Amino acid sequence: MVSPLLNDLIDAARLAGAIQRANFRTNLSVTDKSGGKGTADLVSRVDHECEAAIRTRLAGYKVVGEEQGGDATGAYVLVDPLDGTKNFLLGVEQFAVCLTNVDETGKVTAAVVYDPIRDRAYAADETGAYMNGQPITITQSEPRGTYLVTEENLAKRSALNRIQRVATKFAGVRKFGSTALDLAQMAAGQSCAVVATGLKPWDFQGAAFIYEKAGGKISDISGRPLTMESTTLIACPPKMHEDLVWGIKSFLGKVYEGMVRAHGPQTVTRADGTTTTIYPGNVIGKGPWA
């Protein structure tokens, strides 16, 4: 049975989704929050209207939003009113509303990712993961039958090289433009693995919770458990997770070699918590993708 809290989150997400549908493929003014520095971080009035609608519906909750901020201490609801803003502005049907309930200890206890175009509410609490009220679970596929989805900036050589390191093991590589919706769709059985970097908490925390509740394995790209400070992730079926982490780390090992030559030996932490010292010629990585 879905909890009252989760019902509130779903209702709020649907309100924001209705605003997005009403404004999709219309002419909107756009602001670049990056100020022209680095990758464009676009926002429109729809982002602000959606967050305002969510705050009104969740008036009894403390809300921390991407656009209007808030006090991220104690218990609160973390809000990304429109994940995939660039897709929305370009008329691409891949964006979502993301709401994540965080308790007093910093633990995620409930989350919703709402796809307004397809009217799919992906949700989870401690009882499990659901789509429109029906239980969902991941697909336990092998890499050769799985797409690798990346939300990295492939214009950067380091990101491109990192993905190329493991891409040949998969059926292909895709980039859809919404990490939250990638994870939610995977939770419902889409046969994919996700690698993403440069993330903010509202981009993925709720979706990561849904994916885990559906049976998926998720960590940062070093294999460590996610925290509110995490900015990277790897998500995939449990049986391929260790190999995918090591494949990424074998590339990172080559990066460390350059650091070692410039700055001396580097101590790094493995996924299991043990440490190792990297010397020139010593590349991190074991297993089939190293």
C-alpha cells in the first residue's frame, strides 16, 4: 500500500507535469544560469512555475528546490521541477519531475520521478518500487543485450575516453538527457546501464532510490555507496556492476599514472574500502574490462 507521503509526492509531481505538458513545444524565453561559463545550464519560466506549484501542494513539508533553494537540514523534500530542461526546450520527449523525501538522518525514504509525456509516475518507498501503482523490477540482462546510457558531456575528451573504455562490451551507447528518467525507466525493466558524472543531488537521488528498490545496483564511479555529496554514478544489474566499476577504474588508473609522473605516488580507495598506492605503470583494474 502506497503511503500518504508518497501519494503527496505523486500528486505534486503530476501538478508540475501538467504545467509542462501545457507549455511543451511553445515559445519560451530562456536564461543561462551558468552565466556563459562552461556548459549551458538553461532555465525557463516553466521550471519556476513547476517548482512554485510543487511548493504550494507540499505546503506542509519543508522543500529544497533546484531553482528556489531552501534549508537542506533536518527532514525535507528535494525538488527538481524539470529534469531535462534542454530536452524540454528542444521539443524532445525525455524530461521529468523529480521529488525526493529525505529524513532527519539524511536518508532517502521516498521518491517520485514523473514522466509527464507518457503519464508514468515512477515511485518508491520502503515497501518497494512502482509505476502508476504497479510493482516494477529491473531486467537482469547481460552487457551484450544492454545499452550503455551516459549523461556525460561527451564533448570532453576525458568523458569520451572513459565511456569508450567500456562501450564495446554493450549493444550500443545512448544519451537521452535526463539521468532521473534513465534510472526510472531502467527500474521498470528497460535494459540499460547508466554512467553519469557532474551530477547535483536533485538530478538523481530520488531516481537512484527507485532503481535500488526495483533491484538494481548503484554506486559512484569508484564503486562506493552514494551519499548526498556524490556527483557521479554507475547503475546496472547487480551481476554486471563490479565489472563495470573496474572497467571505469581501469581508465581512471591511466589518469592516475599521469598524476603520479607529475606529483609522485597516489593513494586511492577501492570499492571494498581497501587502499592501494599507484606508481607509474600500475593501472587500477581487474576483471574482463580492465
